[in-house]
Amino acid sequence: MVDQELQREQQYVKNLYARLDALQREAEQQLVAVRRLDVGGNHQSRSERDTFARLYEDRIVQLREVDDRLAFGRLEVAADPDESESGSSSSSSSSSSSSSSGSTDASVYRYIGRLGLRDEDLQPILLDWRVPQASAFYQATAATPLGARARRHLLSKGRDIVRIEDEILDAALLEGDSATLHQGEGALLAALTAQRTGHMSDIVSTIQAEQDRIIRSDLKGVLVVQGGPGTGKTAVALHRAAYLLYTHRDRLKNSGVLIVGPSESFLNYIEAVLPSLGETGVVLASVGQLYPGIEATREDAPAVAAIKGQTSMARLVQRAVRSRQRVPAAAQVLVVNGDRLTLKPQLIETAIHRARAGGKPHNEARVTFVKHALAALSREWLAQLKAQGRSMDDTDLPMLREDLRLADDVRVALNTAWLPLTPEKLVQDLYARPQWLAQLTPTWTPSQRALVHRPRDAEFTISDVPLLDEAAEHLGEYSVVDAAQRREQKEQRKRDVENAELAISNMEVKGLVNAKALADNFAELGDRATTAERAALDRTWTYGHVVVDEAQELSPMQWRLVLRRGPLRSFTIVGDIAQAASAAAASNWRDALEPLLSGSQEESRWRLEELTVNYRTPSQIASAAESMAVAHDLPITPARSVRASEWPIETVPDVVSAFRRERSLGLGGTVAVIVLEHLLAEVVASLVAEFGSSGVSVGVGAAGLLRDVAVLTPQDSKGLEFDAVIVVDPAGIVAASSRGAGALYVAMTRPTQRLYLVSTVPLPAGL
């Protein structure tokens, strides 16, 4: 019976792949046809042609990315007697007859997969996992079947079905010839115990009921997902992003979704998940990448990060910008075309007052300042010339203003009073000029100022990025040209939407794409930027939804930065307060979210969901990590591990012994060594010296994820998982900072199978 069912499922899946291949060939043919169109020399026609080409290219990429495990499940539901013969409510019109106490009950099979497919007659043959009809595949139980009679998992390798596993929800199916093939959670356990590859795998085929409820929850407001290590927080967040993009396509297509992660290593680890679910229009970024042009990867020392993370830094930046609008202490003598003019402080003060009254950012308001200053100074010059007997009147004012604008003395004086600035220069000067910083921070101690002092040419850190963004808010565009370009872009956008509506009508593709989506792709020839690519380069871009992973690490200043990217306050926030290791992190979610919700009507609308099942960490490792956390008063969320592994935690004297022990098992899989930053070089050198000649490759940080051994700091390991983990000097990790116990908690909960603790001193409390 098993062989017959396996062959039947293999044939059905073979037909699905045949349809997938046919759709891909069709898209490729359409792409070739569009590229061959002769549209002449009209720029708009060329843009339209290239835009449609991009649509077909994106479709081809989507179809290729979902090839692996295209279909992973089958839902058997009771046939609806009122259902039309077309089978429009299911992904397969085939039925089966199941004997139950002598009666025959018809069932309908709905196949579940990574995207929806229809046959040539437009009948559904595969349901996208995100549609409402597929929800029972994840949520149905024997007690609450949700109309489902049975759930079948299709385990595949490549395009071949290698195993099927059934979960029976209707007891009638357990009788007679239709008895179950297998019951239990074999598919889930197989996924949990499989070797890791250095890239995160999606969980679309094994989403559990508590996870599915969160994934499908409402788009509006702020959703906080709290869960201990291994509970699938990241997987839930990524699948929720895919679900929202599918369900709210019209709203999110043009604004996009931003996913903020804790490190470059983390982003490299998760980058393949969303494409495998058919979604590519998402921006992945660490906090250090949220300011265009800056790729900050270096962390400040904890004491420095704590200062920079406070919201008081926002007020400091504001004061710093305002201090660059200065009234001179005394009158200045300016020489213009041989004439000597007196620039009085009152004239500058009046011009500054009028510029500030407009409420524009510094660089944009400077235009108003210069305009008023030149106007006032030209009138004074005209009065001076008249007093000297010159034959001049008000018609000469434009000429005088132009002469003043070009005069070196005037330009120096006005720039001294109101200098245009970039955010980078403002922040660099703030750190590099102790006297200026002292003037701006009268309540700071000398030691606090000394902590942030550094040379002007020092690289920006992750904690600097929110300050740069804050400065950009107060400074505005650097030049008038930038502002003018933005206005022109808005006008062009309006024209593009009108042209897109005409193009859709002319090319007879109405219903396949909307005008706004098409207009988003109209650009100069050769500009092939997607919505995600454009969003990543535009500091002022606002996303339709923002996902923040490892959110417990964000400082108040970093939350201000993230809020500017999602002013609609549509957020999915996932994390675990107990794993907070940042010096600027909050100790509870309400305090952490205060910068995000303060002053908002949504303040009382944030909602908390908790994940309570640990799918990653074997029970013996989870128990040890939780005991250590409790001993250090960490506010953990207890989670039940679904399995144990056969390997106990081992304590070894050095990292070489630990890795030798791991290799001796001959099991393969991914291995991580987690160590404090100051020991990175020493650990890498010892591993290379001992094992490099035998072909073992060692990599640090993100570069190590696809090597035999990845050497990471506790911060870089956040959100990652490995078959085996070697934690070096647990006591040293705890002692390294006030949040050291949280860092060790993170490190200890990365393995899916084996954990080694490298120590020659007593282990931390709780272990």
C-alpha cells in the first residue's frame, strides 16, 4: 500500500513539475518576444518595453527559486456536496472513497506547495501555502479538524518523493483498507535532526499551529513575538513576511518590506529563505546598513555604545545642528567691488530668525537665510551708495545682490554664520572637537566626553548609524539641486502612472499588472532597479511593513532609526529579552518599545505572542542553558524541547581537543566556535595550525558559514544554528560585560545536536 501511494504521489508531483516547466518556458518565450519589439526611438516606448521585460524576468526567477520541494503536503477534506464540478475550491478535482462503517464518504485532496499553480484549463492543481484554504494543513488537529480528515507530508529529494507520512484527523479513516500509513511527527523530526548547511532552511512544510497563527495574524499595529532560543522566532518572522507580501500585495508591492537583522552573518544565513518561498522584493539589512552609503560592522565598547544609544543623543544632535547657525559677536567689514560694507550682527540674527520660522531642515532653510541676508545687505549697500552721491535706485537691487553673492568676503561671512553640512561631517566633528562637545554637553562628566572622543577619520560604528540618520533629519538635503531633483522625481512619477495606464491598455495585459506597479519600473534605459533595490538606496524610503529580528538588542536611538523606516507602525518584532547582550538594550518589551510607540495613537495596541516549544535545542542543552540563565537572573521564557540528542554536554580543556572530539564522531555537519572578540585570532590560528594541513577550512564571521568551522563572537552567532557548537571560556563571556550572561545564553543555545564547553576554570553559576 505504501509503494502504491508513493507512486501515486510521485506521478501527481511529476505533473506539477511539468506544469511549472511549461510556465517557465512560456515566460521565457514572452521575454524573448518583448525584447524583439521594435519600438523605435521613443524613450517612453523603450521604457515600457524594458519594464515588461523585467516583469517576465522576475517571473522566471520566481519559478526557478521554488523548484526545490515544490509540493510538500496534501490535505484531505470532506467533499462539499454543494461544490461545483469545476473543483474551484480545491487544488485537485480528484476524489477518493474512504470506507467508514459500511458507508462511503467522498474526500477531496488539496495539494499544498510553495506557490499556486493552475492547469491549462485554469483549474487549481496546487495551493499556495499562504491562501486561507491551506491553513488547515498547519492548524488542524484531531480535536479541531477544521474540516480536514487527514494531512499528508510529502518528503522529497530534488523532484522525487522519497517518503510520505500521514496524520489522521478523522477516526473513520483508520478503518478498513484506508488505514493510516504512518502517524506522528516524523516530517517535523526529520527536519529538526537534518544536518545544517550554513544557510537557513524554510519551515514551510512543517509550520506548527502556534507558529501558523502568528504568521497569519493581522498586518496592522505592532506584533511582538517573544520566545526562547530554538522556538522558531526567525522562521516565523520570515514566513510572516512572505505571507503578508502575498496577502497584502497591493499595499506592500510598491512600498516593500524591510527585515532588520543583528549582523552580516545573520543576513547571509537567512538570505535564501524568502526567494525559496517565491518572494524577492524584500530588503535585508543590519542596523549598520540602514544609512545609505555606510556599511558599519564594528561595535563600540559597551560603555560607549550605552552613551550613544540613549535618546538624549537625539537632542544633542539637534543642538549641534542649531549651534552651526551662529550670530557673529561683532560687526564685520566686507570688501565688495572696492566698497567697504559693515555686516552687523543684527542683520544675521534677523535672517536666521526668518529662516528658522519656516521649520525646514538646516540645509534647506539655509536658502532662506542667504536670501534674506543678501536682500538686507543689498539694501544697506544701496543706501550707502546713494549717500555717496551715486545715481542708483531700487531697480539696481538685483545687480547688487548678485555682486554680493559672488563676493568672497560675503560668502565667507554667510558660511561662517550658516554653513551647509553633511551628516557625516557633523558627527565626525562632534567626536573630534572636544571643546565644541563640551559646550553642547554641560551636564556630561569629562569621562563621558572622553569615551566618545575619537579622530575625525575613524570609521563609523554601528552605534553611529542612528546618529547619522538623526543628523540627516535635521540637516535635510545637502544642496538645492538635491531638493529640486526630488520634486522632479515626484512629477515624473505622476507622468509614469499615466503612461503605464496607457501601456497596459495597448499591450492587452490588463489584470496582470497594475499601473502603479508598472510605473515603478519606468526609468532611464539601463536602470533596472527593483523596488527593494531603490528602497535600500533611499534614506527617506518608508516601508509598508518592517520586521525586526533579535529586537531585544536595539537601543532607544536604534528604535528611532527603525521607526523612520516604518512610520505606519506596522511591525513584526521578534526576540528574547533574556538573550539581550547589548549595553543599551532594555530589560522588558514595554521599555524597549517606548521610542517606537511614544506619542502614537497605537501606543495601547501592541500585542504580544509567545512561542513556547523549542524545536532546535536538545533538551539536555536547553536545560543547562536555562539553569545558567536562571542563576544569573535572566528573564527567560521557559520552552519545552521536543527532543533530546544522544550526546551529553562535554567540557574540554582547549578548542583543539573539542574539535578533534567532534571530528572523531565522523558525523559531518556544521561546526561553530563561539569566542570573545579578543580571542578570535588566537582560536583561528590554533585550529589552522592543527587541522589546516588535513584540509579543514576555517572562516571568521559571515565568511565562515560555508566553511568547515565558523569562528564567531556571541553577537555574530545570534539567530544562527549549527550541528555542533564549541563555546570557548564560558566564564570569560559572562565576566566580559554586564550582559555577559545573556551572551553565554545565546552561545549555548546555537547547537542542534552537540555542545562543547572549553574551560580550565570553574564554569559559571548554574552549570
